[in-house]
Amino acid sequence: MKLYTALLLFQEQKLSIGKAAQLSGLCIYDFMMEAGKHNVAVINYDTQDLKQELEVLNEC
């Protein structure tokens, strides 16, 4: 139950990944693996942020 609560709160951006992992009783790596199994994205880039980062990388 703790895992599902942590996943929900993380997905709703009410908890950071570290706090969600702590709530679930898992280390961050294991929490990320569980998130993947439940189709919860652990990396949330919006399109504009990704575009800006790609532009910076292309300048290098």
C-alpha cells in the first residue's frame, strides 16, 4: 500500500522522487524500477525544457 501511495503522490508531483522512495520504504533505484513497472514516468521534461537543453548541447 505504501508503494502505491508513494507512486500516486509522485506522479501527481506532490512528492519528490527521494521522498516518494522514502515513503515506499525503497531506495531510489528500486523505487524508479517499480515506477517503471507501473508506467509512472520518473523523468518529466516538458517539451520546451527538452528543446532548450538540446539547443545547448548542439552549441558544444
